[in-house]
Amino acid sequence: MANFGVTENTIELSEASKPSIPTGIAVLLSTLNIFLSITASLGNALILVALHKETSLHPPTKLLFRCLAITDLCVGVITHPLFAVFLFSSVTTEMNWKVIFYAEMLCTASSFVLCQVSIFTSSAISVDRLQALLSGLRYRQVVTLPRVRAVVTCFWLIGISIGSIYFWSYSIAFYVGFSFTIFSLATSVFSYSTIYFKLRQHRPQVSPLTQGQPNGRELPLNIARYKNSVSSAIWVQVALLTCYVPLSVVIMLVVYGQIPGSRSETALYVTGTFVYLNSSLNPILYCWRIRSVRQAAKDTIKQLNCCKSA
């Protein structure tokens, strides 16, 4: 099996690439992925429009959230439909084997790319929040839009490279991606832990964090606003971990032979769907935790309703 598997990938156009899971579960997962494809696509498209209108976020920070929304949008438009097609192939005998084969290959390759970029970006958001605390008045000089663009470009290049390696060797792509994931999660843990201890040591009502003003002056930013931005970033990170951990646990259990072969594929596909669920959860978190994005999203929906009624 190529999707979410841990064995060496061999490219063979044969019936072996067809998923072997119970029909009821295959239909359920296929239907669920179609539904999540719609929610992820519409939700993240709305968030991208809202972020375009939103002006209070620091541009580099907004770019990181845009990157995250774009990866989630791609999951909804590309990965979800391919995964649904691949799963549905187990309940029909009329689907062309080439369709099954390429759906499986492209789904897995896109998963490597998009999941890796999402993990990188979530980690970068944690570093951005830490830098805002440590740099103080120099934050806007240190964290600039060109620098963040260069970092985001590197994320995509690494993700695409890992996705490309998959076509040559699944095992190498998996272990390279796993190594980068561990590094990214360790970076996030370090960043949020440092923020926590720094805030405990620093308890004034106003912090040295700054917010640039149109007249060029630097004004202090209330510490409560900073804490809210950190809280929003942590919620995004927690949602990612919640969706990714079940698959990681199942993979470890499969590697050590704790799940029978007849059930391992089903367990991997179910937890794999949880990974993709993250792309539908993030837009909800943005609207819930970031007030300016929520208001921009509401305004966009109102404009769409006005256009329909006109």
C-alpha cells in the first residue's frame, strides 16, 4: 500500500494497488472525504479573502497564515478528492486501473508536500511569536516581509523535494519527512515554552512589543494583545497535533506488528482522514481566535449575500 504506508514503495500498475478495506468503511471514508473537500475548499478560500482585507496583522505574520490557508485549500481541492477516488475504488470493479493507480500516487505525493509545508509553517508562526517578544522595538526590522517570503519559499521547495523523493523511494521520503517533522515540533515546543517563561518573568501591563503606525512612530503594544496572538497560534498547533498524532501512533503500531495485517490498512486510512480533517478545522480556528479575521470573513459573506440578492 502506498498511502500512509511504511514499506518500500514499488510502482506497479496492478490490482495490488487497490485498497483492501471493508466496503462499508470505504464508502463512509470516501463520502467523508468528499464532504471535507468542500468544507476545506470553501473555508480556506474565505479565509484567504478575509486575510487580504485584514489590515491589523503584521504583514509577515499574515503571510504565514496565508501560506497555511493555501496548503489547506490545496488539500481540499487536490488531496481530498484523490483520496476519495482511491478509497471508492475498493467498492467498484468498473474503475479504470490507471485512474486508481494515479489517484493513489498523486494523493500520497501531495500529502507529503502539503503536510510538510503545514508543519513547517505552524512552527514558523511559533518562532515569529517568540521573535516578537525577544526583539521588542526591533521586531519589525528583524521580521520583514522579504525574509518571511524567502523562508516560505524554502518550505515549499523542501516539501516538493520530499514529495518528489516519494516517486523514487517511499521509505526515504517518509523518514526524511519524519525527521523534519520532529525538528519542527521541537522548535514549536521550544518557542512556546520560552514565551511562557518569559511572560512569567515579565508582568507589566505594557510590553516592549511594538506596532508600527502610519506616521512612522512606534507605540507599545498591550501585553494582553500579544498573549491573545500567542493563544491563537497555540490553538492552531494543538489542532495540528490532534489530527496528526493518531496516524503517527498507528504507523508505529504497524511497524512493530501490533496491528494485524488485515486491520492495518483500515486503521491507516481512518487516521489518514483525521490528518486531512485539520484543513477544515483551521478556518474555524482563525475565525474563532482572530477577531479581525472573523470580522473580515463576516463582511465577505455579507457582500456575497448582497450580490446574490441583487
